Amino acid sequence: MASILDQYEEESTRSVSGRSVPTTLQDMMMPGFIEKKMESEEPIFSRVKLNYKPNATITHLCAGNNTLVVAQSTNILVRVEIESQTTSEIELPSPVTDRVHQIFLDPTGRHLIVSMNSQDNYYISLGTSTKKPKPIAKLKGHLLEAVGWNWQNANEKSTGAILIGTSKGLIFETELTQFEDSRFFQGNIEIYLKQLFNLGREKMEPVTGLQFDRMPCADLAVYKYYILATTPGRLYQFIGNVSTSAEPPMFTPLFQPYESGSDHPQFLELPGNFGYSDLHLFFPKFRQPAQTFAWLTGPGIYFGNIDVTGSAGPNSVITNAKLIPYPKDSEDVGVNPIGMVLTEFHMMVLYPTRMRAVCSLNEQVILDDVIPERFGRLLGIRKDPIRGGIWAYTSQAVFVYKISRESRDVWQMYLSKGDFELAKRYCQNSHNMEQVLIKQAEHLFEACCYEESAALYAKTHNPFEEVALKFIRLPDKEPLQTFIMEKLNSLKPQDKTQLTMLVTWLVELFLTSLGRLKDQGQDESPQYEGVQESFRNFMASSRIKECITLNRSVIYDLIASHGDVEDLVFFARLMEDYERVISHHIQHENYRGALECLVKQPDIEMYYKFSPLLMQHLPKETVDAWIRQGRQLDPKRLIPALVQYDPKSKDQGNEAILYLEMCVQKLDNHDPAIHNFLLSLYAKHQPDDLMTYLQLQGEDPDEIYYDVKYALRLCSEHKHQKACVHVYSLMGLYEEAVDMALGVDVELAKQQANKPNEDDVELRKKLWLRIARHVVQDQKDIRRAMEFLHECDLLKIEDILPFFPDFVTIDHFKDAIISSLQEYNQHIDSLKEEMEEATQSAEEIRREIQSFRNKYTTVKPEEKCTVCNYPLMTRSFYLFPCTHKFHMDCLIAEVLPSLQTSKKSQVEGLQRKLAETDGSPTTARPTRGPSGTARMEVQQKLDGLVSSECIYCGDFMIRCVDKLFVEEENWESAVSEWE
């Protein structure tokens, strides 16, 4: 069987087998392919001659921001714009015999200072339209050797505060500005000029280099500066603070301690100078802090880093400094370098006949460029601080050195030094990075830093099996675990096979570590807790969780094989396999833990499965969990759990009752099974609440949700007679209810006797007689039996007399007999009065009827129907005592819709009979049909149905109060008419 390492290698090979390998030159030139030989053949520095032919001999050159200024022997300055390839000339106002001593151009290419051999000095503002040289009057008599430009200055018309070094060792501070010519005003170009320090106190030496820049400072009220100044044999450092609100000259407070002698400037002196030197700083970008410096001096090039953080001490910014000797060969005997420029990783040293580029990292010469003799000897070299161009010149030509990927081999140099972090920073491609990582991993492994080595090995493409075997041999498996973990993180989502194998291996390693600690008795130590926490965090991460979810059976088997029950439960929780977790707790009789897991999981089905067992051991907590779930649980499915309680335990029964009461009262559950079970629990455990429950359910059979027959059997079985009486009553078995109630309480029996319908007089009387017989015959309470005659109107003295025994004297019920006879007499008298009142009313009615027969009223010809407003006399009509008048057909049409269906049919039938008598209901001439008497009878019946009262003054109008003004079927037509 193949090992897990073999499987991993096979899958890795399979995953890249589809990738094509470039075999032709065309393939190698595709993007992404690097050919090391082609890259190494391209030089870093290449010389190109500028297409510029001077009109006279070139004496000096300077560069800044893609601008060249060339000084010629004729005292003509030529300004060359590199981008636009244009030139312009500036004539210096000096005699022909005078010559240019030095020219200085600021980094932005806007400000130019010219120093003449005659010790006259000029300032030219190249950023203005007028480029006329202006004399610097206050500097007359000084030869300028160095200028420290202000890198923070952004003013086109002013240089800002700058430092100037002279041939006598003096350092001045000044600020130059350009004033336009005016007819009325001519100003000095130097705003101020102040001598700050003298480097030639001991020995007069020229200032060969000046550089200054700002340093970080926590105090916002001051600026902190460092100043580097060089003479042919010394390198000085000045460091101090300048107030942000200081008046110019701004550097006076910085130099004051050194000038007064209270503090001495720190300097480095190197022997063997050759009368001049050259100082340069390297800035990664314009206005960013300098990184390195280089000082060309007699014994060699003094090179180091610029550190403005203060790590070099309070009086120095130079760190990691070293002296790099000049490269020598047979041709260089007695030849000194004449200039230098500094790039990021190289120093380009200029000799009269050649240019040499020396690497600042390994001090190796990577370029030895000999200038052809036809161009003359080299005079100087300058670097554009902003654009990075390097310019060298002879008296006849100007050359530019182009830089191509200067850092291409830097990673190898740092790698050879063991500086792996810098080597990684300068790697040009993944192939270089791979070599650095491998070397660093090997170095760490040899230094016994196995954890760090494993993390780096995982980032390489070294064979997985080879690296894994290297760490397997170690007694500590944590480096192996780190390697696999890092390798796992580097896999792509589609590498599912490798992912599964690595995850399985990591699980095995974690379990082995935990098992080893447990065997050593450290299962409660911080180390064990830390490993366990790391293991659980690993499995809980989203990517790993997805993998182990698909292979959960394997993980279950692994954890089980180690006997790690605690992590087995954790994994089951992670997989949301709550059934396994709950079963585990129950198996170990940890019922409280099982219930806690049950409550936290979302699957309701788990409640139905495990509640029966939990109810037996934790009835209160289980019921509380049910109550919290509320309507999500189906109480009917919990009945198997509810019936699991111990009948001998009253507390368990009470908890079941509590849950069922919640279902019935709060959840409004109507399930008969729930109500029946609650009823049975009441009967067994809480008989006092049984009657309360029955009464709350009411006496309406349609609103009762329990089985009354089951309730009757249950109450009879447990001897709950009051409850039996209530159930008998619900079932309509009033006789049985009364008989049962008499065994409990006569008052209860009397309540049951009054429950039948009032119309069922015979039954009610029968029930009361049962009560009376019980009172008389069983309780021998004749007086109480007599009271029944007052409580029930249905009973008479003669009804209960048969119940009395023969030996009872009349004294016991004499009062009742007398009272009964008096009631009979009173009833007879009231009947007589009612008969007399009825006779008088009949006589009064007869008189009113007779008077109405003789009553009449006059109808005028112009009278109109109240409904149709047409003349009343045109057809048959009705006249009411209230003076309302209606045509017969109009009245019938108004009354007919409100009549009952039967009466409406009668009216329609009577109308048809009248129509058979004459042509229409409105004509008075009979043509055919029944006799006049029969017609009159029909007419009277019709009158009785439709004209019994005025439709406007009688009850008819009251009955029409809720009638709509517009019927529903006519609503749409009415709306359309109004619109």
C-alpha cells in the first residue's frame, strides 16, 4: 500500500501534468518565461553619446530634472532640455580672460550658481523668462566649492535656505531670489548671507561637499536637521534643532554651539588625501530621506548608511560605514579618480580615461568602460537627482549612462551574506525567490530552528516527501505539523485529494500530541490546553471544516482510535451531529449535559426522540426546555415522554401538568389527546384543580375538547363525585346527575335540577321530586322539603304529600296547605279581574269599529298620489286617516318588496283574481269572473295585506330604516348617472 507521502506526490504530479513545457525559442519568449542567460548578457550600465556638438571647449557640466547646463571656455552657458531636445545660450558678464571655476544646479533645474576664477559669483533663475546672470555681491571674493541645496524647497523664484562652502573652508547660509528688471527699482538677489562655521581654522582647506536634510522629530515646534560637510581629508557631521518660527538665517542656532566652542563637531579624518574629495547621498525618490552616502577621498570610497532614527547616536547619522579601496591594475598606477556618483547599489568612479562601476555590496567592479581617445580625457561626472540620469563629459563630448535593472543580481549578493530578508526583497522572479527560501530554510534547519525552517520549506517546491522525511526524523513533531499546515494553506481549492490527505495527517498529529501529553499526566497543563485549542481552531476553520465534513467517518474513526472522548464530542458538535453528542451524554448518564446540548441544537425532531428518557431523570428542566420552544413543538408528539414519568413521583406528574396547562391555556391547543391526558393527570395528582378545569371548559358541547365519556369513566374510577355530576350534566343525563349529587350535597342536586330547558317542565318537576323524596324519605327533613315549594314553582303540596309517611301529623305541613289554598284563591280572583277587563276591551273595540264605519273625508279632484304625484282620481286609490293618499298599484309596488315570501305570493294571487274580474286592477267595471260578493272578499283580503297601515306613518317605515336608498343591483347605474 502506498504511503501518504507517495499519494501526495502522485496527486501533485497529476495536477501539473497538463501544463506544457516550453521547448522552442518562441515558447521561451512567451510572457512568464525567464531565460537567465539572456538576462545576464544585458549590461546594467550602458554608455550612449549625447547628440550634442559644442561650439567651444566644454569646461563644466551639471544636471537636474532632465536639464543640462554646459559651461564653455568662451564663458557661454548652454542649457540643454533633454525631453524637448532644445538648447539655449546664456552669456556670462565676465571678461574673456576670466574662466568658470564651478557651476551648481539645484535638483529641480530652476536655480543655477556660477563661480568664476575671478571670485565673482552669479545667480541665474532658469525658471523665469529672464535668464540674465545676476551677481551675488556679498559673495564677491570667494571661490565657491560646494552648495548644499534645500531638498524641501518648492519655490520656483527662490532657492530657500541653502548652504555654500568656499575654498577657504567657510560655510555660509543664504537665500537667493530673482528680481525682475525695473526702471525704478533694482534689488539684491541675496535676501541674506550669514557665515555659520569655518572648517579651515586649523588648516585652510576647501569645503569639497555639503549635504543637509531634515530628520524626524517628536517636537512639532522644531525641525531637526543633519548636515554633512567634507574637506579633502575630513567628514564632518552637524546635528541640531531649528525652530519652525525662527527668522533667517535658520541654521544659526544649529551651528552656534559648535561656533562658540561649547560643543565640538564630530568628524572622521582619513589619511592620504589627494587635495580634493567628493560627497554624494542617494535618495530613493525626490524629497524622500537619504538611504546611503559615499565620500570619495584619498585612501578610497567611504560608504555607509544614513540612519535618521537616532540608532547611530545623538551626534551621528552614519551607520554600517566601510572604506572601499579603489580597484587597481597596471594601468592605474599613479592615476587618481576625479569624480564619482552614487546609485542605489553602485558607485560610478570616474578616471581620466575610463569609467568604473563598483558594487557597494560586494565591492566588485561590474563595469570598466574605457572612453575612446578621440573624445579627449574625461573631466567630470554628474547625476540628475530626480530623473536618475548619469552624465559624463570630456572637453568635446557628453555621454549618458543608462541603468537597466540595477537590482537584478542584488538578491544573490545578500544571499551570499546570509541576509535573507533583503535577498527576498530584491528577488526579480519566483525562481530567485525559490532559491532564497531554500537556502534560508536549510540555514534555519542547521541552526535547529525547526519551526521557522518548516514554515519556509512549505513555501518552496522541494519534493514534499523529501522535506517531510527530514522532519519526521526529529523527536519533536511540531515542526512537521507546521510544515504540513503551511503546505495545506498553499493548496488551491481544486486540490481536493491533497487537501484531504494533509488534513487527515494533521488530525493524526494533533491527536498523537494530545495522547502523549495525556500519557505523561499533563492533561490539565497549559501546554495540553494550548494544543487542544489549536486542534479545535484548526478543525473549526471554514476550509478545513468543509473537507472534514465530506470525510467525517474517517475523522470519527481516527479520534475514536485514540480514545479521545472529549474531542470526539467536540467534533460531533462541529459537524452538528447533535444526535451523537446527546447519545454520548446519555450513555454516560450525563443527562444534564444531554439536555444542554438538546436545547442548543436547532433540530426539533431531537426533542421527540430524547425527551422520554430525559423526562424520567430531569422532569423539571425538560419541561422548562419544552416551554421555551413554545409553538415549535407539537405537544401531541410529546405524549410518549409525558407518560414516562414515575407514577410514584408527584413532582414529575406536576411538571407534566405544568406543560399541558401551558399548551391549553397559552397555546390554545384543542387536541383531544392533550386534554384527555391533562384530565387524567388532574384526576390522579391534582383533584382540587379537576373541577376548575372542567368549569373552565364550559358546558357547551361544541366548545369542549376532551372526551366526556372518558372523563366520566376516569372520574368514576377515582371517586370524584362532583366531577361525575358535572360530566353527567354535560351529557344531558340529568337524572343520573341528580342521583349522584344527592350522595354529595343537596344544593348541588338542586343546581343540576335547574339545568334542563325551561320548556321541559315535566323533567324539571321530576328532578325536583327526586330531591324532595330524598329529603323526606332519606334525610327525614320535612321542613326542608316544605321549603322546596318556595324554591321551585313547579312543585305543589299535593306533589310531595305521597312521600310523607302515614304517621306524620298535619301540623308538619299545615302552614303549607293553608298557603297553597290561599294561592288558589288569589289565582281565582286574578282570573276574574282579567275576564272583566277583557269584556270591557271588547266592548270598546266594537264601538270604535262602528264609529269608523260612519267616518268619511272629502277628496278634491286636484289631489295627487303621494308616490307618483299623478292625479289621484284617475284610478283606484287608498286614503289613510293621516291624509296620505296612494294609488292602489303604487301602494302595492311600495309594499311588495318588503313582504315575506308567502305574503308576497298571496298578494300576487289576489291581484290575478282581481284582474280576472275586470281588465286591470284600477278599473271598476267587472267584465267576467266571480260575483260582486266574491270580488269584494278578494278586495278585502288584498286591503288587509297592503293597506293595514300607512307606509309613511306606520311600522312599515320603521322596518325600512336599514334599507339602502340605492339597491346593490342598481348601484353602478346610479353612479354612472351622477357622473
